[in-house]
Amino acid sequence: MQEAINRQINRELYSAYFYLSMSVYFESEKLKGFANWMRMQAREETGHAMRLFSYMAERGGRIIMQDIEAPPIEWDSARDVFEHTLKHEKKVTEMINNLMGIAKSENDIEAQKAIEWFVNEQAEEEETAEKILNDIKERGLQEIDKELAERK
Ligand code: MG
């Protein structure tokens, strides 16, 4: 369980890195709203890592910091970015479900409670990524950019 949570902390930090890299891409495309949205998303991912970090600390688990993988740095378009975002979040959902499976097999009730929050969060993450991806397919980028600028 401990090993799996350590892996998840690393993956959440990677997610933050991944979205920061996307933010850099959008800045270079002069899509400031998209860039802002990605920065906020990165902050949220750091929050996910910290949530697990605190959980481990509270339970006296051993936290081991490992290398964070470098994210991709180039994308073809906003659509390409959000296709990758959705794919990434689906992968994270798989990891969270796997984590829940381990918690259940070890009969670790505390861990199950902590992971439950992430199960709900992942449903939201996938929904949001899917919504923006659909918006990109159907509407003008500038219009969406204005809306995404408002995320705080
Ligand atoms: Mg996350």
C-alpha cells in the first residue's frame, strides 16, 4: 500500500509538471486563457500530491521522493493538448482504481476512505477534460480562451 501511494504521489507531481508544460505551450500560442487554466490545473495536481503526502505523514508512512518524469513539450494544437489531457486523466483514474483495489485487498479501511476522495475527483477530471475537448471541436478557440481565463 505504502509503495503504491508513493507511486501515486509521484504521478500527481508528474501531472502538475505535465499541465505546466501545456501551459507553456499555450503561452507560446498566445492563448492566455488556456495557459491560465493549465496553471490552475497544475496547482490542483500539486494539491492532490500534498493530500496523499499528508495522509502518509499522518499514518506514519515512509514517503520516498523519486525522479519526476519529464513531460512532453510540444503539441500540434489545442485539440491535441486536450486529447492528451483526457488520455492522461483516464490513465490516472486507472491508477486510482488500482490503488483502491490494493487498499481493499489489504483490508486497509483508512486508505479506502482516503482514496474514495480521489475516485470522485477523477470522475470530475475526466468530465472537465471531455467538455473542453468537445468545446474545442465545436467552438472558436478565442471564445473558449476568454472563459478559461476566468479560472482562479
Ligand atoms: Mg490528480
